[in-house]
Amino acid sequence: MTLAPLFDRADFRIPEGVAHVCAGGETPFLHRHDAALLRYAADKSAGPAGRDAMQAEVDQARLRAARLWGVDAADLGFVGAVADGVSLVAESLDWREGDTVCVDPDEYPSVVGPFAMQRRPKVALRFTERRDPDRYARAVDAHTRVIAVSYVSYLTGERLDLHALRQVADSVGALLVVDFTQASGCLPIEAEVADFAFSSCYKWLLGTTGVALAWWNRARQPGWTPTTAGWHSLALADRPDYAAGVRVKPGGVRFTRGNPPHTALYVLAGALEYLEAWPAATVQAHVQRLTTGLMERLDAAGIAFRTPREPARHGPNVCIDSPHAAAIAEGLVRRGVYAWNGHGRIRFSFHGYNGGDDLNRIMEALQAEMGALPRE
């Protein structure tokens, strides 16, 4: 396939001759982030003026993230990780005996754990059937309070029809909580289909760990209030009168209980500015030429993969199940292909810095590694 990278590879810390296809785990760092980290160090050392500069950087990250998702910046906030944001939602609900949360049995732990850990009362998980196109509709009932999903599966690369899920949630009066981590930054995001939406920032958003996007759909859930707070999320006077009661600030800023993660937000603001040069639909089209191109080559080589073939049903990942996944992934790295291993599968994840040459490297290395496996 003759397909040049969409991004300039020289903008990233990608070693020469390497096919970096592990965006689902970690993307390479942008060189521009070096300056962002130094700017944070200078602002942090500059006293009150520096704190003003730090807040301006937080505001920039919020505006750019909201623009990417097509939402009101006032409703978007930041948490340390997706699990933190989902936990805020899980802890805020008035759970009743018998309530359930509908999840796929292969869902990411950060989406499931906050609900599974509820104890007062204990919340039961209701599992869907794997690979059934109508599995969520078949799994919910009148006791379902939440449907919690990843838009794109970290395990299989499957992409869900969120509009269909919205209808399923509404049919039983459930919340729809969506993790966009495996899509945000490479696919168009329709956050407004969800009641609450989250995304890590260290993958396709080209940021770093320590911060995740958190969005609250105020139009659908106008009365939502978290049940925990801190100095940053509370609306307090200079000398708070706690005896008079406390209340949280309006908007998405209520997600951030303590200091915003400034270091990560300096990086994120620069990453989002970089991504703004390409519409999300352009990145999606580029990435899916690579995913479908890899699938065609895997078919020709007789190598099975788990990811749905149809572009409308997959994101930027192609996943191969194998009992030898760890050994194959290690061998791929030695051959200059950075893919992701885990959970008994190898995952190839594409972004704008990938091109057709990377497919050649992947297939050459993958066939060599699989050919070297012991015959069973």
C-alpha cells in the first residue's frame, strides 16, 4: 500500500526504522512536549503570576478538548484517570436493592470496577453475551441503572453503535456511561449520546498519564451532583463557613476535587493544538485505510484476527488472539515493530504518524515470528 503518514513522523520520538503501532497502549511523545514541560517548570517557580499562567494553561486544555468533542467547555472537567471519573458517578447514585449495571464481560476494568465495588447496597453486574449484535438489548431489564461501555474495545477493537445503545438505555431508564479512550483523538466523538463520558489522554490524544477528560451531559442529567468534593470543586468564600453548608461549583469543574494535574495539562494543551490541524474524520479515514489494509494482508497470509472487518464496526486497532502473544510481541519489538501484548492477544494500533510502509514491516516481522513458533 502506498500511503504516506498523515502526521510528520519527525514530530515524534519514533526511532528510525520502527513501525510504532502501539497507540492503544502508549503513543510516542511529541517533541513539542519538551518545551511544555519546561514552561510548566518556569511557571510553577514564578509565584502568583505563575499560578495565573498555570490556570490559563488549564483553560486552554479545557477549551481545546471541548472543541474536539463538540461540547460546551463549561461541562467538561479533568480527573486523574477514567476510573476516578467513573467512580465519581458510581458513588453519586442513589442505589437501591436489586439494581444492576450492564457491562460486556470483556469490558475494561476501569469502567466496571467502580460499579462492582459498590457495597451500600451491593450492585450486581449483568453481563452481555459475547459477540451478539443485540447483546445489550437482551441483557437489560427494569433493574438496570447503568449501561457502562467503551466506545472501542481495548481487547477486540470492536466499535459500538452508541446511538443504538442510547435507545436501549432509554428503554429502561438507565444511564449510559461511555469511555472514549480507544477512540478519542483518531475518530469523531459524539459525546452527547452519553450521560457521562470519559477518556484517558495518553493514547491517541497524544498527551500523558495523570489526566483524563470527564464530561457531564447537563442537558440529560441537570441535577447531578457528586457526593465527594475538595477545595477545587467546592464553591467557597475566602473564609468558608462550613456550618452553613457547602455546595459544589457549577459545570464540569466539579469533577476536579483538588489541584488540576498541571504538568499533564500543559502537555495535553499542546497535544490538542497539534491535533487541531487535522479534522477527526480525516484522521479516521487515514487510520482505517491502515486497519483494513492490514486485515487484507492478514487474510492473504491466512492469519486470523478478532477485530470486526467492517470499518463501521471497528476503531484504530486490529487484534490477533494467540496463546503465544507475549513471545510474538517480544519478537516483533526485536524486529522493529512496536505492538502491544496482553490478555492473550497482539494489538496493532494505528495513528496519523503511521503509513503504508508500516504495514510492510508488520507483515514481514509477524510472519517471521509466527513461522518460528513450535508446531503444535
